[in-house]
Amino acid sequence: MKFQLPGFVDRYFKKQEGLKKYQESISSFLADSELSVEENEKLVEMQKEFGLSAEDVKGIHKTSVASVFANIGSDKRITDEEKASLEKLLTHFSISKEDIAFNQDSFNKYYALALIDKGVLPTISNPESQVNIVFKPDEILHWGMVANLMKRKKVTTKVNYGGLTASVKIMKGVRYRVGSMNIGSESKEIIDREDSGIFYVTNQRLGYLGYRKQFSFPFKKIGSLELRQDGLHIFKDGKEAPYILELSDYELALAIISFILNKSEEN
């Protein structure tokens, strides 16, 4: 006697098989971050063949495009072509950036770094809304980020009591202490936050605008730049102590500053 599965069970396994094949196919198709007309037609045919609804494959679309986003950003560069491909896939599958764990800060950074590689500096529109400074004629804002202005200072860490002492009993409840007691202190240098504000880079200068402190000077006044464990050290000609800035990310700022300094040396 031949055993047959109930219809709903048979349909369930058929759908699972279809979802697996659909996932494998779309992963293969999007390996180049693009979906051709022919590839899309094959996906549509597969949906019909296995009875897959739009809701059935929606999750696959989200994870697949999320993988594309992760892949194009894996080298920390996003080109104009990759940007266009990602936007096209989002529109085609009717999914939002939130559906693919899109990170706008990472996208902006990688896109800007790709532009710099091509010899183009990123520019920020409406610069006055980003940094509240008076811009000079023909001054262009290339970058701005929240920063902490740090300062080195000495603090006392502990007090030591030393020397030989003794206690002699004179009568009940009364004792006399003899000997010597030396008091010494230990101090160390620490780096502490002095202010919080915005660190910015334009085509004419770099600067910091905080709640209590601010500075800015042209690139020709930069003595040196050093990225250390405790922050970005900016040495200005004629100033002994450096400005120390703590940023959440240093790569893009240094790429822009380096580009401008190299260009100025060429000229």
C-alpha cells in the first residue's frame, strides 16, 4: 500500500524547498551587488513554481540586501556605482534602509573616503547649520564631528605615612606616642576632558568650537599632527603644548587633513 502525505504537509515541504532554492539563487545573483532583468525573471518564476507569496520572500529580500550593504562596505569604501546599486535594490524590493541595519554614519564615512581616493573632497551643504562660525569668502566646510578637548594635569593619588613610632602606656586609659611620622604624597599626570564641542575642517583651516574654548588656524600653521592613544595631538607653530582632541573616529578627519596638506605642498 502506497502512503501519501496529506496535502497541507506536501505543500509545506514544497514551500520549504522553494524558500531554500530562492535563497540560494538570490545570493548567487547578488554576488555582484546587482540584479539583472533575467535574474529577476528567474526569481519571479521560482515564486510561481513553489507558490511563494511576496510575504514569504520578504525576509529573504531584507537579509540579501543587508548582505550586499555589508559586502560593499567591507573595504571601508563605497563608490558612486555601489551607492547607486544599493539604492536600486532598495527600491526594487520595496524595503527601507532600516530593514537592512543601515548605518548612516558608516555609509557617509565610507562614501567620503572613496571620494578622497578619487581626488575629491567631500563638502557639507548648509555649513552654517553644522558649525556656528563666520565663514570666510570661498570657505568650504569639508567635515565636522563632535569632539572633546582634553587637557593634561597632575593629580595626587595617595598619601603615605612612614617612620618608626611606638606607644607607651602611662596609666589606665592614657598612652604616650613616641617616634617620628613622615608624610609624603604621590602624584601622576592624567588627561581629563576640558570642554566639549565640534572639531571641523574647511578648505582654509581647521578648528574647534566648544562651550568654553575655541581655536582655529590655517593649515600652514600646523607644526605636526600625531594620533596617540589618548587622542589627536595638534601642534601649532609657536605654541608649546598641543591641542588634544578626543574623537569617536579619526580616520576620515585625518584623510581630509592629509589630502589638503599634500595638495598645499604640491602647489
